[in-house]
Amino acid sequence: MGDHKPLGFIGLGVMGGPMCRNLAQRSGRVVRAYDRVTQPVGAVAAGSVAELARDCAILFLCLPSGAHVAAVAAEILATADRGLEMIVDMGTSPVAMTRAMAATMAAEDIIWVDAPIARTRQAAEDGTLSVMVGATEADFQKLQPLLACMASDVTLCGPVGCGQAVKILNNMVLVETVAALSEALAIGRGVGLDPTVLFDTLAKGSADSFALRNHGMKAMLPGVFPERAFSVAYARKDIGYALELARDGGVDAAGAERGAALLDAASAAGWADFYWPVIARILQSGDAGRAT
């Protein structure tokens, strides 16, 4: 699949920047990258989406939302001179939109693959992300070596849309777990527990989890919720996608609704741009201050 042509990458933010660098350093291919704000590191700068659509065989997208993905797709479709063979959406986009986009691109002889990512900024730096792929087996086999430049776990979840579905449900479970940890933290403080003792002890029992060790111990305990991390606004977008899937399937997702309500409250408190475990602050009585 266009092995002689460059790879393209759009979206060089918190996750996309290190992903693009790892792809350029490990793939043995020329990588051309574009972002409206950030200059690429380790890749050749491109001047436009149209330039990448013309010159690249495979184009990776790491964008904040399905709306951003749709805007880039529209630019690609408006480009008359295209050499593009495959688009890989590595952000989190709605399942229905993903499948509709795949059909639209198929009519233009472009393969659409959903390959959203999970894990942390450090995992993006280290190339140890988890990638959940929606594709045919044949397309997955062609793409897997490139995804392995950015990830230690690359899983074929099913046909187009299935990667997004797994990622959305992953984030739903994560939000619900952090909501439960927020409640435990507030209740524990209320009865006089040392929060560090509480979380350390939970980590030794059946309540242990990735969320506890990362979101709980590294953010909620010290009260550190920086900007330019995965924000309340982004988490709310993803839980919204999960609730759409629940409604479509006739499922009463009460836990997801609770997580969404906490995220909405955090936004209303002025914390929309802060690291999303700041939802723990919502349950701290008498704390009206802004996030750190």
C-alpha cells in the first residue's frame, strides 16, 4: 500500500505530537505532519491537509473530536488531486459517524480505519499506547506494523466502528470508576480517614485499578489537575458518545449518567479545561475554589 510514499499525520497535540515523532523515528518511512498551531517534531512539516491528501498513502488523524475529524475529511474530499489510499482516525469519534464516513470514503476509493488510542501522555511518549482497531483483517495486517511504532498493544476489535465502540466503552468505565473513587474520597474524609491511607489500602484489595493508581493517587490525592491534559470537556464528549450508544441500544446506563453529571458540574464550576479527575472537587463540601 503505497510503500514508496510518505505517511501523513494531522494533529500534534498532547498525544499526537509524541505519536507522530515515534512513527517518524520507528517506521523507516518519511512522515509529513500538519497542525494549525503546533510545528512537527521529527517529521517534515506539511502546509495543508490538501498537500497530505495529494502526496501521502496513509494519513493518520489524532484530533480532539468527531467534529474535527469531519472537517478534515471534508477538506480531503474537496481535494481533486488525491493519492491517498487510507485514513486512520486515532481520536475518539462517534460510531455512527465512523461507519458513515467509511462508506463515504469507500466511494472515493479511500479505506477508512478507526484506531482510537488509550493510556496516558507518558505512554504516548514511550510508544506504549493501546490501540483499538476497527478494520477488515486484511487492512489490519497492513496497518499493524505502523501502529506498533506508537503502541505496545494493538487489538483488532472487529469491522469499522468496533474500535471506536471499545474505546468509548473503555472511557465510560474509566469515568464511572473515577466517579466512584471521588465518592469514596469524600466519604472517607467525612469520617476522618487519611486519604492516602484510604487509597493505599484500596490498592491492596479488590478495589485496585488503573484509575486508582493513576487518576486517584497521582491527581486526586495531591489535588493536581493541570491544564493541557485530558480535560473535563474532552471526557464529557466521550461519555456523551457512550450515552448515545446506550440510548441506541435501549440500555439504562445510570453509572454513565452519574459520570456525565459530575463532568457537567465541573464545567459549571469553571474547570472545563482542567484535567478531568477534578470532578473529585465537586464532592468536597465547602471547596468553592478553582482547580490547581
